[in-house]
Amino acid sequence: MVASTTAGFRQLSQLGEFGLIRRFSRMTPKAVGAPLGIGDDTAAVVPSGKNHLMLLTCDPVIEGVHFDSSAAPFQIGWKAMARNLSDIAAMGGKPLYALVAASLPRKITTAQALEIYRGIMAATRKFGVAVVGGDTARSPHGIHVTVTVVGEVARSEIVARSGARVGDGLCVTGTLGASIRGKHLRFQPRMTEARFLARRFRPSAMIDVSDGLASDLRRLSEQSRVGFEVWAGALPISSDLRAQKLSKAREIHHALCDGEDYELLFTIAPGRLSRLQTIWKKRFRLRLTQIGVVRPRVFGIRLIESAGSRKILPFPSAGHDHFG
Amino acid sequence: MVASTTAGFRQLSQLGEFGLIRRFSRMTPKAVGAPLGIGDDTAAVVPSGKNHLMLLTCDPVIEGVHFDSSAAPFQIGWKAMARNLSDIAAMGGKPLYALVAASLPRKITTAQALEIYRGIMAATRKFGVAVVGGDTARSPHGIHVTVTVVGEVARSEIVARSGARVGDGLCVTGTLGASIRGKHLRFQPRMTEARFLARRFRPSAMIDVSDGLASDLRRLSEQSRVGFEVWAGALPISSDLRAQKLSKAREIHHALCDGEDYELLFTIAPGRLSRLQTIWKKRFRLRLTQIGVVRPRVFGIRLIESAGSRKILPFPSAGHDHFG
């Protein structure tokens, strides 16, 4: 690409992903009635009739970024669809339609290409989405699959990231850490669980853990304008992470930073917590763990050993930045 | 990527883009109420309330496929948005929302990245679309921008590819050929013209010329189950193509095959043709040319010198195949 003649010859890696998104956001006129803008790594929300909202999400999976050459084609397809479904789920939404834009290199076999599509279709069948269109193109380099999902949610059921209130419990589903050992390719979007939560227990805020609990908690903190007290001892560590037999401090660091767990991280009014835990246990085999509480904004995000403990542990500062 | 263990070790280039799309289509359950399926390189159509349909389109632009390293960043962004808008236009639709998934290599400058976004925004402003979301990721190789556009159309105004009737006139807007000399990066989606046609003149079938008139005419032929008589002498040749001073035969070949003209190719009842041409001239500065007529399917697609001529000229057989 030729050098642009406008100012600003810094390399993209200096500005970073979040800087770029912020600059782009400023160019973007706010959509009429769109409660959320671009760049917060969430589904876009636009009006859809009187009682509903449309959710729109579009995330790529790219060879060398989101998977490496050892990934099975089926899992590449599964991941391409599932990470978008996870975005819809985290807002309490229901997926309806999907578009699949696949750029595939000439070198792969027909069987491999079809395995990618089979992975996509397995995820759509499981979660009741209809693939209605898309595009197939040649890629001069690696595999690149971008899935768009259109979903909907009742206005009364949408869960945003901005509603956490001081005193709410902070909870996470499943376990955290070491997703790179395989889970990031075969994770289950927590669709049923998220719909159950949105309808029956109205979380005050919810997000799916994609960039790592530390980053995603910071997003909730910024958008809800609150702080968090996180209990290190309560973090549900994945068996893959435990199997690595790291020091407790390293284990916690991985649980907070590995990313791509695709679990639900949410806040909920304290009065609903014990009933939720009782009903959850009857209904799902998946773990549900309270890992902290919502605190005022000035509190910041603090990691402590357990509820009531005074010892503050270091909380990782860096978020995931694609251009970093 | 590891070799798949299922059958079919042919390389993708042997199956081809259309073969792959056909195989994928067979895996895809038809969406409830979706009048058109995947793989016809058109916007997907799904229900949206009582009187409207939602149009969904998602096409990538890929460095090394849809543009080369000499393309200006602004034009890359423009093209990424405009080719999706052209798909919506060709169905008589109105674009509403867009998502932008941009994968950018670390090597490009911030100014270049922002120029891509400026190109995207220029197209959205011009055609009244709101960018509501998307994703920014690192690309290990070239630039890769996938835009999704959500549009809508009144049920009474949608123009499909399947409605051409024997005796209809075949028309094209603008000029054809040599788009590679720049037009493919700075073309104008024929949004206003398409909406005007859909509302006032109800074309029986319409498509935007993306893969080349020969290929796109074949699509109309298959989906409408008709043949076409095309008048070589009437084809509106672009000034860029004329400037190449080729033989008449080569010129016609380029006009039929170059692709990426993004003009509207449509069929219309013969009784409406002369009135359309009168009103069109008053309203638009863009050319509108009748280039043939719809014939029965058994006629096939025949190129003749001009209306009434008996000499059949060779009609190009190959369509554009990304994996070919």
C-alpha cells in the first residue's frame, strides 16, 4: 500500500487497537436510537419494532491470530460462529440469522473447506441460527472467516454492560484459564444459561470473557462506572490450568489474563444471589461462582485473597491489544 | 492446517468457488421465510415485520484479490462499503446499518488505517447508512476489510433476479469495461437509480454487474429461467476501454467480462421502456442503454451484432471464479 500523504506516520502498533477504535468511533455519527456505539467489542443494538431490539455482531477468525496451523478445520468453523453467538448471548439475546464470509487459500483441500463449513453448521444447528448468505473468496494467505450474526432481544430483557450497581454480586460461569490448550476452539457459547439469566434473574450487567477476565472486568467497570473487589481464592481455575502446577500467583494471573474462556461474567442484585445459586444447581451442570462484589468507582479494581481479607494482591494492568 | 481425515483431497481450485458454494448450500437448512438461499452472491432476504423484508449482505475486500498494493487507503475503505451498498441497491433496497470488521497488518501507519475508515465513512454518509459496530483485529498478512450491511425493502418493491419475462427489454446503466483502470475502486453504487427504478418502474429482474456482464447475465438467465439476445453494437463501452484502441471483438469481450462495473443490469416490461427512457434522461445524467431482449430459455444467451441481425457472435463462457 502506498504511504498516505496525510499526517501521522506512526505505525499502527504504536496507536494500538483501542486507540484506533476510539479514533474511528469519533468519525462515526451515532445511529438514531442505537443505545450503544461501536468499539466496545459487543453486539450493536438497533431498534426493531416496538418491543424488540436487533443485535448485530461481526467478528472474524484469522489464521495466525485466532488459531494456528494445528487447528482442525471443523473447530475453525465452530469458533467463527460460536464467538459471535457468545456476543449475542452476553446481552441476553437470541440469534436468528448468520452470514458467512469465508476467504480460503487455494492450497487447502475441498475436504478441509467443507470441514470448516461443517463446524459452522454444527454451531448454527445447536443454537438455532439460520445461515442465510455470505460470500466465498480466495485468500492470498491464510484462512479468514468472518461471521455476522443478527439476533434479537425483548427491550425488557436486554442486559447491557452499564448497569452494575454497588453491592451487586460479581459472578462467573464455568472455569477460567488455559483456554489456549484447546477450549478456545471448542468452547460452548453460554446461550441457554444467558437467556435463563436474562429472563429469570435480570443481571444488572453482563459480558462474555473474551479478552480475559481482567480486561473484560475493566470494560464493565468503565461502562457501569463502578469498582470491583475480586476474590482471588474464589476464582474457578480450569483443570487444564491446574494441571500445569504453577505457583498460586501464576495460576491467578493466567485465570485473569488468558482470555477466550467465553464464560459469562455478570453482576446481580445481592437479594437474588442465593435463589439463583439454588435454581442454577438444579438446572445446569455448569459451575456458577461468585468471585467478588461491586464497589464504588473510587475503589478501583482490587484483587484480595478472599471476602473480608485486607491483603491486596497485584491486579494485571494490561488488556489484550491486537496491535500491541 | 492439518490434512482432514475425511474423503476428498482435491485442492479447492479444482472444485472452484461455485462448486464450494453449492456444496455449502446443501448443508444449509433453508431459513424460514427466506425467499432466497445462500450462494447466489446477492443480499439475503429475511422477513421484517408485516410489510417489509430485511436485506443482509456481507462481502470482503482483500489485499491481493480485490485491490493491489497501489490502491489508496481511502479507496479501499470506499470499495469495502460500496460493493455491499451495490448489492442492496440491486434489490431495490435501502441500506440502514453497517458493521465493519477490519483486519489490518502492523506495518501500515495510523494515517493509512484512518484513511481506510474515512473511505468507509464517506460512502456511509453519502448513502445514509449508520456504522453501528464491528471489530478491529491484527492481520498477519495484508489488509482485509469485511463490511456487513443491513437494509430493508417494502415487500411490494423488492426486485429479485428471478422475474425476467420473455419479451422484456434488457437494460444497463452507465458504461462497461476496463474497471481495473480505477473504476473498481471509486465506483458509485447506483442506489438512487435503483430505488427510482424499483419504485417507479418495477423492473422484472435486476442485478449489479460485479463479476462481469457475461457472468451476471448467466445468473439472471438461471434464476429467471429465460434466455437472452444481446446486441453487441449497443453495449455502452467505457471511455477507458475505448482509449485502449482494441479491435471491436476484443473491446466487446472486455465489456462482457471485465467485471466490477457495479452498474445495474435489469429487465423491464416492453410497454414501460420508452417512458422510462424519457423520464430517466430528465432525471439522471447517467447513461441508460437497452442492450437486448429476454428470449425463451431454449434460445440460450446469444450475442448478435444488433437487433434483427442474424449473425451470431461468440459469447464468453467463463465466469469469474475466485479459486480458478
